[in-house]
Amino acid sequence: MVTSLGSAPSRRSVMIAGAGLMLAAAMPRRARAASAGTVERRLVAAPARLPLVGRGHPDTDVWSYDGSVPGPEVRLRQGERLKVTVENRLPQPTTIHWHGVRVPNAMDGVPYLTQKAIEPGTTFTYEFDLLDAGTFWYHPHHQSSEQVGRGLSGPLIVEERDPVAVDRDVVWMLGDWRLNRDASISDDFGNLHDVMHAGRLGNTVTVNGRIRESFALRAGERLRLRLVNAANARIFGLVFEGHDPQIIALDGQPVDPHAPDGNRVVLGPAQRIDLILDATAKPGARFRVLDTFYEGLEYRLLDLVYGSEPPLRDRPLDAPMRLRDNPLAEPDLAAAERHEVAFSGGMMGSMSGAIVDGERLSMAAMMRRGLGWTLNGVAAGEHSSKALFTIGRGRSCVLALANDTAWHHPIHLHGHNFRVISRDGRPTRRREWLDTLLMAPRERAEVAFVADNPGDWMIHCHVLEHQAGGMSGVIRVA
Ligand code: C2O
Ligand code: CU
């Protein structure tokens, strides 16, 4: 079966309330699952000019997939196979990484490690099965700070065979841009200040590629809201005033539905959170969604604006919210290999120097090369591919992660999802599966997984300027 993903969203019907709801959810889906096949798609990475800021401001020159920012929503069904030919019309080489998706190593999109970068004017075809349902995203993995910072990223949604019943399924790609006064993108990518501090924090936050004033709701409806943090460096802490969102998935992996801690939905760069949001207020109501993550820098993201239509239903939909778990192998903690990964560097750290390309350099010498961070005492140069350690294929593994820095870091492992076993020595309540763990300054964490996907896999900070500054390494599964 070949479908154009451009038309894919239309196959998601807006389900209706009442008795027909479960039927609507179940019937066409089962029929489709039987015919699971390959979904083919072409993505063109190219410059475009878009009204990012909107009215009263010039358009912005961006880098886009298929002329849009974010790139087109790639939506398919668990068990299907995705075949994407990427055409590079950018002025520099690129790749695509399918963030959070358990792909074969050769499809992982990491230049110098899993493939040659796609040169301008050439194409590369990625092809892999979608083993897991969930909210994922795609982005370049070459000069990521600049390429993501100029707009390259898009949502990859894998629908469950039996999804939870909702009225609408909506993606919010959260973007953060550093713009000049004329709405052009500041080209100070990779400057040492960003590298050594919190990364490239921008000055313009967008939802699905535009500054939004409002998001329309109908009283009584139930939304599945898929949040994707596609920012280079910004951490979001979203507060939905007047609402009681329930978290149903983290990084695409189902979790027991629960209210966010302190009623704030926190997403580090590259993380995803699926929420169930019941529109429980009255027609005509208006509430703010605030981002309160950085103290003193709180702002209003947008308003939830209720239409005047009569409520879709009188009380919140009484339907289960728990998603079925993905087929992830359960790590055997008693038999697990244990490895340590310590992160050091940055401003206000105590690092005096590190190994770079096999050579010991002072911090000053590192910084002259744009490097300021390490994993286990090694700062990765742009093309380093030497593995930190090897995990036996099929073995259970515990990684003991240590953030020996004064900064937050979203730590991402490629090719696998891991259970978060403990944080600062305390067992986690939900043992959640993640692919990106937001570590607080000085935090310790243990994560566990089965190393069942052979190859050389990156583990790195997803603050893209930290990654460029050496906070990146390779783990071999063999
Ligand atoms: Cu989302 Cu190594 O990346
Ligand atoms: Cu970092």
C-alpha cells in the first residue's frame, strides 16, 4: 500500500460523541491493521520564507521540509513500514534522525557513524518498521544546532491499533527561535557563550511554526494533545489554567495516566508528552496556558478559547485513558551489566581539561575549538565515533548517569528506550520509559534497558549547543 502522507491526517476522522464513539475508533482501524504495509514519502529539505512572527513583521527565511515549518506531520499506524526519500536542497549536507524510534542502526541518520551525510543535490532513502506507537519527531543530525535552529524538524506520529477515545488528536510542536528585529534568524549559531551556558535560548516561541494568540476548544470535548519540544535548548513548563490535564505518555511510551507534578507539564528539549485534556469549562470561557519554567521569565504561550457552541457533552467523557504498552523488552536488573556515564564541563564547573581526539587538552584549548563538555572525561570532536564501552547484544544494561555540572541536560540515547529506575538514589514511582531524560544540575539517575538493537548508538545532550560542544558519545551494542 502506498499512501501520500500529505493526505494522512484526513484519515483521522474527528470522532463523535456518544455510543458511536467506540465503534468509530475500533472499526476502520482493525480493518487497516490487517493490511499494514509500506507508507512511502518524499521529504525535501530546502530554504523557504514563512510568516513566523505574523502580522506587522516581515517573513522569515527558514530551512524547511516541504516548504513548511514544522515539517509535514508524518502519521502512520503501528506495524506499518515507513520509506522516506529525503532530498537535500540545502546549502550544506544533512541527514534525518527519527527521534525515539527504534530503527536499525543504518537508518539512524547520524553522519560519520551510521551513514554518509546527504550532500546538497542528492537523496537518501530511509526505510524501517514502526515497532512502537507513540509521539516521535524527526530532525537533522548534522550541524543540528544550525539546522534545527533554522526550522528543520517535524512530527512523526504512530497511531495505536486501539487508541484511546478522544474527539480530537492534536500535535503542538513547540519551537524557540532567536530572531533579529527584522524577524530574520540570528546567525550566531554555535557561539561559545551558548555552548558554555544553557544553549541557544531564543526570544520567540512558536506553536506549530507560528506565534499563536489562541487555541480553539469546544466545551465538553476531549483532546489528545501531543506536545513535542523541538527547541534547541529551551525547557518548557506549561501550566494549563483552569484545566486538569492528564499525562498518558512520555516520549511516546504509555504511562499510567496521572496529573503532572505541581500541575506543570515539564518538557526538556526533544522530549514529548501526550496529554488528555478535557474541555470542562463553559462555552465562551478563556484560559491562559503559561510557560513558567524559568523563574522570572514566565510568559503566556497562548489562550485556550472556548467557542460559543453548546457543550459536546455534559460531563467529561468516561472512557479509559490508559494506552497499551509498546513491545519493549523488560530489563533483568539482577543480571544487568552496569556502566557509568558522567557528564562534566560548562561554566561554573570544575573541569580543567579533557581528552579530545585522543589528546589531552586544557579547558582553554578546548574552548578555542568550541568544546566545553565531556562524557567520562572525553569531549567528542565533530566526527568522533570511538565507543565509550560495549554492551553485549541482548544483555540487560543499567546506565548510571551522573550530571556533574551546574546545568540541566536532556540526555538522549539512540536506538533504545530505557526505564528510569532511580533518580538521586530514590526509586522512581512510575519506572517510566523514556528516550530522553532531563537531568537537573548535579542529579544522578539510573536507567535500564535491554541492548537488543545492535550497532553504534549515540548518547548525547539534546541541548544542541552542548552536543556540538562535546557532550556526546557512542555506545556499542555487539
Ligand atoms: Cu533527537 Cu541524537 O537526537
Ligand atoms: Cu546539555
